[in-house]
Amino acid sequence: MEKKIKIYLASTMYDDEPGKTWKTRFIQSLCNNNINYETFDPDPKNECDLTMVARDKAAIENSDIFVAYIEKTTVGTSMELYHAFLQNNIPIIVVCPNHIVEGNIWIEAHAHSIVSTVIDAVEQIGNLTF
């Protein structure tokens, strides 16, 4: 059986976060492309405290790929992205539909690729080898 690719999903935790829609489109696209995956999708409603930070860091460290959806920059997503970068072997894909990260040298320096759609992110995942 083919190994499941572990994908960490990062995005804002605000009520207006379009998390459900981007994640739904992302997962549907993974399925459409026959990518064998499992996701870690942090849920701050469970433990929004230091326990959550430790759990998320451990999940990032155990992931094969880090995907961040950024419609507005936040400290949490930026910290998760940097933590993933420190793992050395994790491809970091940033999905930014409104191009808000253009010129943000910290995100540009620590992301392996920045794309504008979840379809583009899944295409890049399909091209990776593990």
C-alpha cells in the first residue's frame, strides 16, 4: 500500500476565516488527483492555549508537507510556517489568492512556493516525490 502523505493545513483562526471552503476545495482536489493523503487540521476550539501550540508544533514536525492558506497575514500562521521551515525537509506551499504576501520578504524567504489557488497547490504536491 502506498504511504499516505501527511499534510499540515495552516490558516487563520478568525471567525471570518474561509477555512471550511478552502480546505474543502483542497481535499476534493487531492481526491480528484488520486493523491493518498491524511491531513492535520488544527482546531482551536479544542484547546486554544499553550497545549495547542505544542500539539501543532509536533504535528508540523511529523508532516511531509506544510500548506498555508493566507488571505490576511497573522502571527500564528507565520509562526507555523517558520517552524515548518526549520524542519528542513518539509516542502512549504503558501496559497494566497489575493497576493497579499507579495513583497513580504519573511514569507517569501521561508516558503518553497507561493501559488494563488488550491488547485495549483495540489498540482505541486502531485509533482513531489517521497
